[in-house]
Amino acid sequence: AKDSHQNSASVRFNSTLREKIERKHSLEIMLGNADFSREFQLYFQPQFRISDHALVGMEALLRWFHPHQGMISPGEFIPVAEETGIILPITEWVIDQAYATIAHARKASSLSIQMGINLSPKVIETADLLASLKQKEMRHCVPPHWIDLEITENSAMSLHATIEGTFDQLKQSGFTISIDDFGTGYSSLSYIRRFGVDRLKIAKELVDHVADDRNSQLIIKAIIMMAKGMNLRTIAEGVEYQDQLDVLKEMGCDEMQGYLWGRPVPFETFKQQYLS
Ligand code: C2E
Ligand code: MG
Ligand code: MG
Ligand code: MG
């Protein structure tokens, strides 16, 4: 009877909103209880140079297999982990696994591939990131130039000038830095210089339309031109079709990562497919 004044749209709205809040709350609790080494696994997606199809890197992408809920996508749980702060121990775990894996990959093959690791702004701002990377470096004998640190365009923009020093130190140590999901935010290009960026990862949202939409084409073309002028590499994310790749190649894009040439897979599969 209490709800009798609400129209059906508002009931629907309230119940979806309530469901979202409940889902978020249960994710928080599940993350708090997660047994990382049992429930988490890194998958790896290959990154290729377009000109000769050479493997240049692999990106570590976190997978969560919950014992009762099954697989939960990082798009859903990473934002929650960032809010609660559990992203800090999660990233510790990711870095450790990623270092162990690139050590293994470099032993299995003579290719000079890099391991891409995604970093949330919270990790850069609050964790002693450099100390943690150094510790893993010693444990796994992995030099910094084997590691590419990915930060999204939106989070790079949100970071305070005070963490510029952190980037300086990372660069001085020999890590490379890629800007993830580039081209959809409201970029002030000055941060690309300030953060000593090495590579722009052109957002899938733009790549999706590169074969047929004039606007996406113009934007990607401008990004590639600018990157060349600034001596940065470009990698297109989420390339699924040959006609997309053809256009990107024509525009002078350096690298690609996408289902067309390789999906994220567990390391054993990666090794069989790309390192032997
Ligand atoms: P991202 O770093 O931009 O990673 C690329 C995403 O695009 C991955 O989704 C990948 O599976 C997907 N992708 C790549 N190629 C294609 C394609 O051709 N088609 C389609 N449809 N998708 C493609 P995923 O693995 O679900 O990860 C989503 C996001 O979660 C990542 O976006 C990243 O922001 C975040 N993430 C994943 N692992 C970590 C992590 O260890 N730490 C942090 N902080 N974030 C992570
Ligand atoms: Mg990424
Ligand atoms: Mg991306
Ligand atoms: Mg993304």
C-alpha cells in the first residue's frame, strides 16, 4: 500500500537501483573474503607490431573465479576494489604474478617482450609502488625495462601534480608507461609530457568504428600524427576485424592488441601459442 502512489517506472527504477547497491555491497564482502591465490588468475593478451606481426608484449588481465558465483569480470569488481582500497593488496598480488610470468616467458623465448600491468590511480597515489616493484624485481630477477605500466587516460588526468615525482622515479628506473583507453577523455596533452609517457593505447571505443565512421577515423588519425610528432608509439586496443586493422595500418598505427590476433588466455596457453 505504501507503494501505491508510485508509477511502475519509479518502482522499476527503485528496484534496479536497490539491486545495484546490493550487488556492490555483496561484491565488497566477497572481495574482503577472497582467497587470492585460489580465486584469482592472470590471463595474458598478446600485443603485436602491425608491420611484421612480431609479438612485442603481453598484458596481464585479472580474472576472478568465485567459488559460488563463477567468473566475475574485472570491469565489475575493479571499481569496487578501488573504492574499498582492497585494490592495494590485489595489485601486490598481480605484480608478483606478472613478474613471475614475464621471467618465465623471457626464459621460454628469445623475444624482447614486455609485460603490461594495469595500475589504478589509488595504487599510484597511496601505495609505495616503487618499493613494491623493486621487491618483486629482486624476487623474480626482472629488470624494469621488461615492464610496461598502464594507466588510463582518465586516471592520469585525475592524478595530482604531487605524484609527478612518482612517475619521474618510475621513468628513471627504466619502466615504460602507456596511457590506456586513450582518446575518449578530455585530454590536456600536457600530462603526456609531464608523465614521460612512452605509448598511447588507442581506446577500443574509437577502434570499434575506425572502419566506417569518419569521426573516429579523424580522431585516430590525429592521435597517431601527434604521437609520431612526440616520438610515442601507438597501439590500437580491441581490434576485432581485418578491415579495422587495414585502416589502422594505413594510418601508421604501430601496434595492435585485439581478438583478431589473440584473446586473453592463461599463461600455459599463451606459451604454446606465442612462445614456441
Ligand atoms: P584494459 O586495461 O583497457 O584492458 C583491455 C580490455 O579489453 C580487457 O578486458 C580485454 O579482454 C578487452 N579486449 C581486448 N581485445 C578485445 C577485443 O578485440 N574485443 C573485445 N570485445 N574486448 C577486447 P578485461 O580483461 O575484461 O578487463 C577490463 C578492464 O579491467 C581493463 O581494461 C582494466 O582497466 C581492468 N583490469 C584488468 N585487470 C586489472 C588489474 O590487474 N588491475 C587493474 N587496476 N585493472 C585491471
Ligand atoms: Mg590495460
Ligand atoms: Mg584499455
Ligand atoms: Mg578499459
